[in-house]
Amino acid sequence: MADWRTEPATDAQRDLLTEKGVANLPLGLTKGEASDLIQSTLPIEKHVFEILKFFRVSGAAKMSLADGREAIEDLFQNPEKKKQWENRPATKDQKEIYKFFALSTPPALTCQDAATIINELFKDETKEAAWDAREEVKEERGYWFESTREEMNCYCEEFECKKIGKRLFREIVEAMEERGLSLEEIESNQERFFTIALDANPSLRRASRSGAGRQPTPEARHESGGESTSIPFWIWLVIGVVILAWLGA
């Protein structure tokens, strides 16, 4: 049987290479050559990047798919490297699965051993479905955090607040959830969000610019747990009367 790599490149391969900006393709281009060229234009695969990152290979993030695969081949020519990869510690995702299903986690749990246990666990379709549902909720929550943070940051200047990073935004939202507020309630009231955020993190406050920016209402201030520092109107009235009386004396 003829080697597929020696067959002429397909029109689909040629079209894809043209789209990727690869010019002057030879007429005798083979499927194998086209495949290699395509891989050189594609970004590195996630699992390939994880292997290179584990071994601290410099420049891995900027490698193409072809370069990444070649780097792995070079690494695993050393049997010790391959053994080291197979016996690496369990991943964060694997540990989350163990925690979700209340499985006992050995101190020296390896990725390979964890994969074996998880594959056996997910033979039960109900367990796999439960994990998939959990991941879906997690993904939706992650999207909510990112999109809502971007939206809230659009109001930062109005509330004299600095831009809020991902970690701090998550901490603020989780603190508000502990107070009984839902994500929908948090998202729908920017004033309440910034009042609580600024009271809990004074370093977020921008330097005042001639009184610019919206001042929080008493209701929002009450929800944040702080007290209003504004001086009641009647005190200003008394001060004015005293000054006028003094000027007339």
C-alpha cells in the first residue's frame, strides 16, 4: 500500500495553506509536505504545551504545533524523562474530581494513577453526568465573572474607583455572596457593588477630582456596613446664622 504522505496534496490542504499566508506552493507538493506546513502554522496543542511547561522548556508558548511535537519527541528519547512525566503528581483537575466525589487522596497520588481511578469511576454514566453538570456550571460562572468584571470596570470612573483585577473582583463578589446576594443582584446594582468594594478595599479609591463621581446613597452605604460622614443640613444652617449674627455685631 502506497504511503499517503507521497500522494499529491489535496485542494483543501492547498486552500488552507493559502489562507494561512503560505505562498508559492510547489506544483508537486505532497500530502505529507502539506501536512507538515499546516502544522507549522498552527498554535501548539494544550497537552503538548503542558508537557513542555512541566520540563520548563523555554519558548514553549510561542512554538507552533510542529515545533511542539518535535520538542516532545526529543524529550522522550530519554527514558527517564518519559518516566518522570508518567509519574508526575496528579493535576489540579484530577484532584477536583477526587474532592467532588469525596474520594480519599493519597499524599503521593500520581497523574497516571488518578487517571486510572477516574476512568473507572466514569464508567458509571450518572457520575460522569454529575461531573459534566458541575463543569458546565463552573464554566458559566467563569464567563459571568469575566463579562461582569469588564462591565463593572466601565463604571469605575463614575464611582471614583480604579480598575478591578480578576482576583480582587472574585474576592469582592464572593464576599457579597456570603451576605446573601445572588449574582443577578450583584450585577444589577453597580452603586451597591462599588460602595461595598470601596469600603472593603480603600486602596481602590481614585484621588478625588473636584467632587467628580457619583456619591453613594444612604441605602448603598448601609448595605456596605459603613456610616455616612456627610454633615446634616441643619448644622450648616445654624453655622450660617451664627456667622451672620457675628458679622452684624
